[in-house]
Amino acid sequence: MFNEPPKAIFSDEKVWRPSVGSRAALTLTGIVLLGATITLAITGPMTTKSWLIFTLGDCAWIVGIPVVLFRWRLVLSATELSMVFLRTRRIPVRDIVEVKCVARQGLVFVTRNGHEESFGAFGNSIWSQKRSTPSKADLVAREVLRAAAVARGEEPDLDYRLPPITGLKRAAIEGGIWAAIVGIFLGS
């Protein structure tokens, strides 16, 4: 049950989507934020700056929620790996040589020429390597690397696990910088 990723119905492609829980959490967050901004707009006077910020945030959530619910997926076919979000990015399967997990980027697929493409729907936590069963990110990475090895005519690694997550310090610094910028911009 845990060793085989789900296959798309009536297709040779394997399709992975974020978990129902994460999609539900993102949708609920969006609905709560939309409701909160509408409540703020109705209950009291707002400055032009606040009105513009809330309107842009609401528009982003209105566009983002359907994308997360209906479009966000990773599709593996015999010849290419497609990462679908707002746009579709494709990588030839035979060019993929490594998969790693990077903080705030999710799974990162590395090609032969060193090009990296990230897919943020799947990722591991700091403690994932201590789990006795592979995570969903481990299973997806294993299946993609298995398909890449088969496409190149090599023997696939049947028991692949992602290495520990990288980039945690950089993600913390970037998050702090963005929080400071937003705090300065939104501060009174």
C-alpha cells in the first residue's frame, strides 16, 4: 500500500497531487482571510493603502484557491515529467539525475546539465529521514528516479529515500527579511 504511488485512471501516466488535508487547509485559510478582509472593509473606514493591500491579497487568494484545488499536480509519463501549477513545466525524464528536498521549494529535480526545477507540493520535514516508512515525497522521488534510470537503460534504485532537507538556514534568513519588509511596509 505505501510502496506504490497511485496511478491515473485510464492512463500510462502517474499523477500526484498534494494531500487532501493540505488542499483543505489552504482553502480554509483563503476563505478565512477573505472573510476577514470583507469584515474589515464593512465595519470601519480604511485608508487607501489598506484598501489596496487587502484588495490585492483577496485577488491573489481568489486566483490561488482554484489553482491549488484543481490544477496543482505532478505528472510522470514515459518520456517527460510535467509540473503543473500556474504554468506547466516539462523535463525529459531521461535527463533527471537527482532529486533533493530543499526548504521552501519542496522537491527539486536536478538534470544532467545542472538545471534545477522545483515542485513545492511535496517535501519532507526535518525529521523525515528518521521515519520507518517512506514519506509521500520519498515515494514520488523514488518513482521519478526509477523512471529516469529505466529511460537511460540503467538499473533503478528500488529503495531510494530522499537525503535530509537542505536550505533551512537560508529559508529562515529569507523569511526574516521578508517579514521585516512587510512589517516596515504595513507598519504605521
